[in-house]
Amino acid sequence: MSKQLRELKARKATLVKDTRAVTDIAAAEQREMNEEEVSVFEALKSKIEATSAAIDREAALIAEEAHMVHTAHLPNASVITVVDNAASDPKHGFKSVGEFLKTVRQAQNPGASIDDRLLIGSARNAAVPSSFIRGKPKKHPFPSILVVSIL
């Protein structure tokens, strides 16, 4: 919180306390406020409203300054690109062998969607992430099938 905002809030608290003191005097004496007390009350009330408005302005300014700090400033010719690193990840984006096997099992269900991570490497018949393969893959009699031992 800025120093100015703290000062404004402290000023408002003092004004509210002073206003309460004016009303408490009349209440303690079990009477209505007299003209002088009403005029003091109204003056303090308008100061409270002005201070509240100043607090709102200061808070809005602080919020805008905070927003500006988190805004990236790039040169005009800058280009931001996003790349999916799952293909270069030895685990194809899976956290564990268990997650990989669970995803394979779910893909076997009729009508189930296939996780995109299962398709990584499918063009080279190597859909199993290399980090999950133990030993050397064995050749299967059918060339499109690759047999591997999963960890």
C-alpha cells in the first residue's frame, strides 16, 4: 500500500471518529443535535466523502501502475512463437509409464478419443516413448508391429 493511500485512510478514520464523537454527545444527553452540532456533522461528513473519493482515485492509480509493471514491452518487430515440446520430450509429455499405459487403455475403448501424445512418433512406428523402453526392441513377424518391453 502506498504511503499516500495509508495517509488518506488514516485521515478518513480520524474524520469518522470525530463525526461519531459529535453524535455521541447528543446521544449521551438523550437529545437531538443542535444547529451547531448539525453543521459540524455536515462539514465532517463532506470531508469524509471527499477523502473517500481521494482514496478511490489513489487506489485506481495504484492498480493501473501495477498493471503497467506486468505488461511486456517488446520492440515493434518482435515475434512471439509457441512450440509444443512434447515431440522432443523423451516421455512424449507423459509423467510416468503408468500414465502412458492408462492413456493407451483408454484409447482402446470404442468411441474414445485418442490422446494426441499417443500419436507422437507414430509415423516412424515408435509410438512408445523411448524412455519407457527397456532393452532393444524386438522385431515382430509383421513389419508394422514393434514389440517392446515397457519398464
